[in-house]
Amino acid sequence: GDLVGLLVERSIEMIVGILGILKSGAAYLPIDVTYPNERIDYLLEDGKVALLLTQSEYLLGLSHYDGSLFALDEELEGLATPTDNPPRVNKPTDLAYVIYTSGTTGRPKGVMVEHTSVVNYITWANGYYFSSGQSSTLFTSLSFDLTITNLFATLFRGDILRVLSPTDLSVTIEEVFRHSGVVKLTPSHLQLLSSLGLSETAVEVVIVGGEVLSKGQVKELELLNDQLQIYNEYGPTEATVGSSVCKVMSDAEQITIGRPIGNTVIYVVDDWLNQQPIGVVGEILIGGTGLARGYLHQEDLTEEKFIRNPFGEGRLYKTGDLGYWNGEGALEYLGRKDDQVKLRGYRIELGEIERVLLEYAGVSQAVVLLQEGLDDEKQIVGYYVKGGDMDEGLLRDHLQAWLPAYMIPGVLVALEHLPLTPNGKIDKQSLPGIDQLERDQSYVSPATDTERQLVEIWEQVLGREEIGVEDNFFELGGHSLKAVQLVSRVQQQLGVDMELRDVFTYFTVRSLADQLERAQAAGRQAHYEAIVPVSYQDYYLVSHGQRR
Ligand code: AMP
């Protein structure tokens, strides 16, 4: 029942760590190695983690951690493979893992999931989606419960799980579609398919989940293979990966989120918990074996979200999602009741970003919106009002210290005051959209070789021309996926070291060029040659040798 932290890159050590923790009777708390230090410290503290499994390269950065550290790579070296299986110590109601999701209070919240919930989902998935002999790839973060499908469904079947270490997302998706028999991913991953130009795939079954699946994305998949089985799976972390599913037919008029999976009930209710008739919109409530135990150390929030089931036994989770039953008995998804959003597959509470903005000295008010900018690309935009002396230059550093890259606003806008509605509430509709925001009107051409090379890379990544050295990457339609592409191209083409988070600090060509030149002068040569090649070995894992 103890929580053991797992701060490792995708690698063989990750799998050994997960299985070791579970077999010992403990539960794992995955911590993404790309998270900023403050967030990592928060998770360790909030989870009361007394033992952290990691890899030797992270030991230095964890020197202030006062629990026990165990570097899997060092400890496992030379260890013989055990031939006996440890006795089973877990009960169905023991905790299997705690996954943190974005929280409106400004800090993430831990969702406690028990073995029975995972086993229910996996058993169902292996009976419904998959057959034995199908291989899969582990390529998403262990901090998202979507990863459970590829990971545990494959291990439960005893099939081949390829573990892909982090690299350019397009390369990743291409590898996945070339080598996996089955794959679980988000619609945002599918968005990359069109640029890959794949003409065939090894994949037989695709499960898409986590956000709205569009017909265009389904078409893209069918172009690859018209025999593909495609499923749209819906579910929050609080109900363990997937709660309902719809088999997507190519001629279907509407893509629904389908019907409940095994041992699961779903209700659509109004604000007074009355069930809505067919066709009438309400909040989606989920019950059954998949329900999490609750939020770690947050009893009030747990009681608020996991309510007694007024229609039967057990509890129901109030998802905050809106939907209705259609005439065929399937659920249609209509969006959220609140300010939770999905951006490129990531679940984000805009309120968490607002709170982190407000914690910065000198920010008196803050509103964060998801805005559609140029090219229909969505961006997080942070609006704030200064309430006194404030060092704007360090505001981004503050955000980066607390938030993962995908939650950092691409665009920050200082306003004199926030517009109000007649009844005194913040009028979000009247906040300037990204397209209205004043861009540097004057085109400034590149002056140095580095700037010229960077402009070229930007133009490839953003699919635009005439990019000036003072244009903002995010205002031009850049986002975290494109930022990943940018980083990998800069590493390959310029041969300099660059971190994803640099894009959020140096978001103009000029500032990035300065930074890269400074870094180069300081002798930080890239390890990129170790990162780029991606190859697979069944059962064995891709490791990029010199990890950064
Ligand atoms: P997460 O906890 O990260 O899995 O996010 C759960 C939320 O993602 C749900 O409450 C929905 O708002 C959204 N979601 C999950 N699956 C789907 C889907 N298939 N279609 C539309 N939205 C989805």
C-alpha cells in the first residue's frame, strides 16, 4: 500500500520498476522526467513518497530529496534474472498506482487507482479489442492513464511490448505505425499522420481516446489500411482509462463515445441528479469497477466528485463532461461543464495555470483561455494585470518552474484591466484573440548565419514563409508538438544542444539564436547523434546511450 515514486525515462528499467513495485505490494507514482523541479518536488511531497526509483543520471538533481533513492540502472547491473516468481501479496482493493492530473487549486491532484479497476479494464480490453500475438509499443508518458492500455494489455497477454525512448514525435508515430500490431493513442497523435506520407502499416487495431475524434482523422487512418479496426474510447483517469467505447464504422454519420465497457454503468443527469431522457443533454456520471478510490489526501474533493449512487449500488464519479444518449443507445459527447480543456491530448485545468500566474509577485489578476489562432491551431493564452512592481522578464521562468511545457501559455498578454460584463464578472469573450493581438508588424530579416538557419527551420516546422526574426513562434501557430519538432531539427541541423523548455523562453528567432550562440560558446555540444536513430529490438529497448 505504500506509494513508491518512479522517475525514469521510458526504458527497460521503467518496466522492471513498475513490476517490482507492484509485486512488492506497493503502488507506483509515475513522475515524468521532463517535469520542472518544483512540480517533481510537489509530487514527492504530496505523495509522501519515502522511496523513489530512478536512474543514475537523475540522482544529482534529487540530492535534496530526503527519502530513499534507488538507481535502477546501477542496482540492476549484473543482477541475474530471478527464476522464481515472488508470492502474490496484493488484494484486489490494494492501490496499483496514483496518477496526478491537473487541478484547479493550482496544484495537480493524485487519482488513486486500485488493482481491481486496472484488471477490469485490461481484461475487458484484451477480450474486446485485442487478440494474442499482437505486439504494441510503449511511447507515451507513464503519467497519463492512456499509457495503461499499451503497457498492461500487452504484458497481460504475454505479447511483445516495444519500449520507445523519447524522440521527435513524428518519428515516434511513424515507428509505431510501422511496427505495432495494435496501438492506443490520442486524436492529436493521428494529426501527425498526414505529414508522414505512410502508405502502409503493420497496425490492425487502433484505439483512439482522450479527446474528440474527428471524421477526418478516421479517414486518414482508413487511407492507411481500409481493414483497420478503429475504436473511439472515452473515459477519465478517475474511472481507469476507458469507460465506454464505440467501434467506428466508416459510413457512420456521427462518431459517438458508444456504450459502457464491462462492469461499468453510465448515467446522464441534470443538476438535480435526475436522469435525462434520450436526446437531452446532461452531465455524464460513471460507476462500476473502474472507479478510483478517490483523490490522494483530499477527502472533501473526493466526496464532491465521487457521490453515492442514487440509482443503485456503489458510487458514481461526476465527470464534468456533457453528453446525451442518442436514439440507438449510444452516448454522444458534447464537451465540458467547466474550464477543463484538452490540448493535444493533455488534460489541463486552465484554473491551475491562472493560480500559478497569480502566485507571481506583481500579478494582481489573471485569466487563461484556450484560443484558436492562425491556421485554427489552439494556443493557451495567459492574460494578466499588473498590481505593482513586477519583473516581467522572470514571469516565464516562474511558469516554467511549476508547469510542464504543455501547460505554459504560448502567448502572455499584459492588460491595463480585464474587461467586465455588466454584472461585474470577467468578460472572457471580450479579451483580445490571438489574431487581434498586435504582432510585430515590421518584418525583420535574419542578420547572422544562425538566424538564417533558424528561420529556415521555423519555416519548415510552421509551414509558413517570410518569418521575421522578431516574430513569436506561438503567435505564428507554433505549439508544443511543433516545439518538439523544432528542437529536434535544431539539434540535427545546427548540432547544438537545446531543451524543449528553451522554446518557451526564447520564442523569437533572434532570442533563440542569441541563446544558442551563447550555449555553443560555453561548449554545450549536442548529444543529438545519440538521440536520433531509432531502432527496435523485440523485447529489448531503445536507449539513446548518452541521455541528456
Ligand atoms: P483523462 O483523465 O486525461 O483521460 O481525460 C479525461 C477527459 O478527456 C474526459 O473527461 C473527457 O472530457 C475527455 N475525453 C476522454 N476520452 C474522450 C473521447 N473519446 N472523446 C471526447 N472526449 C474525451
